[in-house]
Amino acid sequence: MAKRSFWAWGNEADEPTAEQMKTAAGELAARYNVSLNPVTPPNTSGLSLRKPRITPPSTLADICVSDDQDRAVHTYGRSFRDRIRAFNFDFPNPPDVVARPRNEQEVETLLEWCSNSGYAAIPFGGGSSTVAGFEPPDGYDGIVTIDLEGLDQVFEIDDVSRAARIQGGIYGPALEGQLRPHGFTMRHYPQSFEFSTLGGWIATRSGGHYATNQTHIDDMVESVRMITPSGIWESRRLPGSGAGPSPDRIALGSEGILGIITEAWMKIQARPVFRASAGVTFPTFAAGADAARQVVQAKLWPGNCRLLDSVEASAAAGMDGTKALLLLGFESAEIPQGEFIQHAVKIARYVGGTVSDDDIKVSDSSAGRPQGETGRQGAVGAWRDSFLNAPYMKNHQAGLGFVTETMETAVTWDRWPELDRAVRAALQETLDRVCGGGTVSCRFTHVYTDGPAPYFTFEGMGRLGAELEMYAEIKQAASDAIIAAGGTITHHHAVGRLHRPWYDQQRPDLFAQSLKAIKKTLDPNSVLNPGLLIDSSYF
């Protein structure tokens, strides 16, 4: 397996070269009219972590490591603040041990060791968290990160019910690779797909490929199996049930505080062969939002219904910066999609959208003979390439004082205009004050019949060495605005440590007390991912 980078998105082989980072410095200097000194990427020779404070028992020694590179990889996720700290070799509280269990029995033994010893046990999926979802907590004499990459198999496929029993540590590409020979797909493609796992998707309530209808991992779960310090938690496999509160709903979004997800029965589907797509331009973002609302409320259920404001459309789709862009896409394994795209385009045109008939792409590979193509050309293809490459390109900008990040929410349509105004204003005002200016943009990643999931991006030229403080001020202003305007603090990036202050405002107090009682039952010594969702102490 390729070795992961300890600071950048991706593997060590994906780290930028010194020349690429020099180019990035030149581009930022020109954009913000400043002078920047190029930097070179860090390497593992600069790592010098705190020595491990604990030693695993002999029964676990062969699945545990404590070298600096591995522990650094398992300290931070890949948010802006994570990358900056790692780039600067700032690792004050790394895990002492990284364990890689090969089966459930070893997971149980690891949890027993941690629980009996009072060591923090941190479940680790793909390492792509942007909210400090697995960052080690303070106050523990020992920290053990439990990496589930060894639990990576599709065990069973029910082709009648279209479901599969899958281990929680499997990465997205491996999952799809094991389903593909059987003609199936789970069709859940978050931007972190390459570096995230099924267990991580479930634990964080991941949002994936579809922009409408079945968008969250929640919609695909039939049954979840977790290992907890108190025993096995496994729900009955069912297509649906009205039998009391759902055990699966408690596991979904639990972020590793209740147990370690080792298996799940997941809904799968036949691989799509019919596709259709179009990019529709609008004079304003508001007009595009109205079109997206009408398309989704017509219940056409496009797989892609992503709206980019003029800034996003220019940067990601090569447009001229004066128009918003609505990306529409349909797919199916059974039904040609030409009529669906035509209906959606008709709605978009009625609201003021513009798209030529030549830019509406339809394909049919059901007989192995493509007819037309959805293609990677044009605005739709440019956006797709930009979307997939974006996390890698951020690696090039590290160490220059540049401050940039994304944050997402969801809100009902009636509150959307005010939330958009409030969040943009909060971001721009804080950027102007903290960075002396900057750019704010927005896109819809998912669209529901009752509201959109907007995704804001901000960037500005900060001061080298002060990036984290500047970022924190911008993040707080925007997060406060989101909560005040009635949005959620997170739509698909989870809560982690980063969003706790606002999550505490969003969720009911009685719910927190109930969750604490559940955790005390499942994790009586409070060792599983302490401090996430609720306080680690029971008293």
C-alpha cells in the first residue's frame, strides 16, 4: 500500500514538488499583489514526535507500531488548520500507538486493553476528516489510534435484495472494485472517496454522489455492526422498520464515541448505463437557486443538481465570471435519461436559464455502444476535473500565509436568502478586517425539496505564522452567522472537535444527556474518541 503523506492531501507520491510550490507562490503573489518567498515541501526527516508513553501487551504487539511517520499521519485530518500544523511539524499530542487490527477479535482485544488501562481509543478510517474528527484528546496517559484498514472486504452480496455485507475499513475505490465484477455499485462518491472508508462514512453521516433524493449514507444502510467496550451492537437487517427508535440511527453520526463500526449491510444498485447532462447559465445566483428549487420540487431527482455562483463558475468551470452555472446530470441502469434532462432544462429555461441544445449530452452504453456522450468537455467536464483535483491543489499553497477553507450548511428555502446574505457578509467583513480583503464564493452541493445545502469558500492573504489565528476568527464569524440564520453547523463534514461549540447550540440539551447515558452504557470508562459530541466526563 502507498505510504500516506503526513501533511498533504493524498500519498507521499502526491506531494507537490518544490517547483510546483514555487509556481503557486508566484500565482498567489500576483493575485494579491504581495511579495512571497517560495517554500519547499517538508519531509519525514524533520519529524521529531514525543516518545511513546505506553507499550502494547505482547498479544497485540504484532499489529501495533509507534514510529514517528505513522503516528504523525494519524494525528491530524486534512483541514486547513491540520495541513498548516503538520507542514510546520507541530505535533504536541500524537497517538502513542497505531494499531491495525485484522479482525473483530483484535478490535475487541484492543478496546479491552484501552478500557482497562484508561487509554483513549481513537477509531481511524481514511484520515480525511476536516473537523478534527480523530485528533487525539488531551488529558490521557496513553492514546491508541485504531486504524481499520485491515477490515477491507465485501463479504457477501445479496443480488436479489440488492445489498452487500461490507467491512467498515474498506476504502471507496476498493469497495467499488469488489462490487464491479458483480455488476453493482454503491454509488457513494464524496470528494474524499479516494481516502475515506465505509465505516467513516457511516460514523460521520457522509454526503455522497447524489445531489438529490438518496444523498446521505443514511439512505443506504440496512444494518450496522459495532464493537463496543461493553459488547457487540448489531441491528437486524431490514429494508425499513417502525419498531421504536432505530439502532442504526444511533450508530449513524456517532463519530466513534459509541463503538467501532466493523461491518454493515448496505444497499447497492446496478451500475448506470444511461446518462444525460447539461450546464445551464443564469444571470444571477438567486435565479439559479430558484431553478434548482423548482427542478427538485418537480421530483425529477437528478443525480447532479449543483449550482455554482459566478466566482465558483469562473474558477471551476472556466466561465467569464459574470454568470452562475447550474450543473444537471441524470443516470440510470434501467431507463434512458433523455426525457428527464429535457424536462429539467425546460424548467431551468423558464426561470431564465440559458443552454443550447448542442450542450445537452445524452449517452446510452447499455449495449456497449455509446450514443452521444456526457463527456468531460465544456463547463460540466471542467467543473468535474476541478472538483476532483481541488484537494491536491491546496497542497501547493501551504506555508505561504494563505488562508482558505470551505464550510457547508443546509437551510430551508424560506430562510435561504437571509442565510446567504448573512454568511457572505460575515465572511467578507472578517476577511476585510483580518486579511485586508479576500474572496467569498458559494455553491450548492445537494438540493432537497425543502432547502439547499450551500457550500461557502473563503480565501485571503494572511500573515505567515498567524494563519491559524486568522482562520479561527473567520471561521467563528461565519459559524455564528450560520446558526443565527437557522442553518446547521455541518451538512456532511461531521462535528468533530472543530464544530462542537455550534453543535452544542444546535442540538437539544436533553438529547445530549440521553446520548451521554447511551455512551456510559457502551463505553463505561469513556475511552472511545473522548470529547466528541459530548463531554468525555460522565459527571
